[in-house]
Amino acid sequence: MPRSEPQDDLGICLVTGAAGFLGSHLVRGLLAEGYRVRAVIRNTPLELEHPSLEIVRGEVEDAKRMMEACEGIDTVFHTAAQLALLGGSAASAAYRRSAYEANVGGVENLIRACSAQGGRRFVHTSSIDVCFNSEIDLEMDEHTPYATTMSCLYTETKIEGEKRVLAANGEHGLLTTSLRPDGIYGPGNNIMLDEMFDQVMKGRLVATIGFPGALHDHVYVDNLVHAQLLAAKHLVPGSPVCGKAYFVTDDHPLPIFEFMRPLIEGMGYRIPKLNIPYRPVLAFLRLWQYLHFQIGLPAPIFTPHEIRKLAISHRATSRAAERDFGYQPIVRPDSAMARCLAHYKERLTALRPPD
């Protein structure tokens, strides 16, 4: 089916999770294209000022506040989420409730508010995790079913949230779509790269787990912002984008430690030669997770879900996104990693005492 003609005027845009890594880049991307933006933040401030930017505080779990936030809004970009990466049968009722209130209830609140206030477009940030079934799959596409092995509450609640977004398409004139990235990265306040940087700086990167790691893809934050804007512009009546979910990647799959190699070696360090098989680590972390919920041990430093993602090859194709709304990465992986390396070398220089 040929792509429908996009609508460049997105009107006034709302971004949830606007102080987060993706949300803050999305806000900047929208402002750069000349849109008026209302940014919803929770506790973390958004260090940005612009005449077309309005910053409001609120939680997606608060239905009344979301109704207020959506007043006068034409396009919603929902990036806020709770990273509930623990799970299993031992997960406490409180942990489960909190994840559902944020990732499912929050979606429901926004959809109702957007529909009631006359919103026209809704772009939801989902995750590849909704289809990650803890087994090797290198051919994920739009036909891949939802996961049935729930290794964490994040997977479970993101599935339910995405289902609600797609089901809302066409109701009260609202058009919806969902994007499924994996491994969002870029310079500045990025959980994945910041964690690696901290481990290297503290001398804790002494061994790898399941080296070289599973084959999977990542998406540079500017590429994902580009995809978000393209998808929103294609939310027009008759477009194949309406009511569909799309994987978005850099189309450059690598094992995780090979992906990280340019950063680690670029800062003057080396990937450790010592490697620990992942299965014993997974068994240990599953026990740790169980004891965390049962007797109150601190949460594990890595979750069983994260180890499965590290060790089990899985990747998706962006062909459907290219076909239906013209997505292609605008930043090449080598250029993206060079930008990341420059950022972390600056941080490294700032931390080291002068000679």
C-alpha cells in the first residue's frame, strides 16, 4: 500500500516524560521544527527555555492532571514509563500495582484526556520488549506476536499499554500509533551508556558476561526522534500507520560488548578478558530477585530480564517503518558513536585531576 501524504502541521504538541532522555531530545526536536510544545515533567527539571515551550508538572497516573495537560493539544507524544525490570512470581503486589498504574493506567488516562480534549494524534513509545520472548529471534517484524514469557513487569505492562493505544485508533477522531525501539543511546543522561561509564571509571568492569553478548540492535536517539516526528505526520485518515506498531532501529546489529567497544577503548580502557557464562549469573539473579521481594534484600544490580536481553540474540527490522512512513536512520552508527565518545571523553577529562 502506498504511503499517504503526510500532514506537516502537528499543531500544539504534548510530550510526557519530557525530562527523560528520549523526551528531552523529542522536545528539542519539535522546537527545532517550529512547533509549540507543552512538556510534562514529574520531579526532574527540564533544563530548557524557549518561547514556544511550556513546562508543566504532572504524573500520568493522575487522570485529572492529564485532562488539564491535554487541553488545546493536537498531538501527544507519550514517552513516560516506569522501568519495572523486576518480575517473576515473587513480585510484590505493590510493585505490580505501581507498574500497572504507570504503564497501563497512565496510557488510559492520556487516551481519555486526548480524546475528550479534541486531540488528533497519539504517538506511543513502546519497546521491543513487548515481543521479546526470552528466546532467539532475529526476524522480528510487524507480524511477530506479543511475548508470552513475562520475565519482568515492564514487558507485561508495556504490552497492555500498547494494546490500549492501538485499540483507541479511530475513536473520537483520534489516530494512534506505537513505536518499538531497543537500546536507545546517545550522549548525555543515557542510562545504558552512563552505567557503562560509571563501571569503567570505578574499576568495576573486570569481567564480561556471556561475551561477546547477544546480537541485537540499538537506535540512536536522534534517529528515534526522527521516527517519532515522521510517524506523527503520517497519522492521517487512511494511512497504514494508524493503529499499527513499528520497530525502529539503526539497522546495525552487534553484540553488546562489540557495540560498547569504541567507547571503552576510546576512553583508554580495555574490554576484560575474563568472561563469566551467563546461565550461572541468571540463576543467581533470579534467586536474588526472589529474596528481594520475599525478605527485603536490596534490589539486584542487574535484573534477570536484563541478563536475558544481554545473552539471547534478538533483533527486529525497520522495513515496515520505512515502507509506511519513510523512516531511515539520519545518523550513521559510526557518527553516532563518535558523538557519544566525544561526550564521555569530556566527562572523563572533567573527573580527572589536573597534572
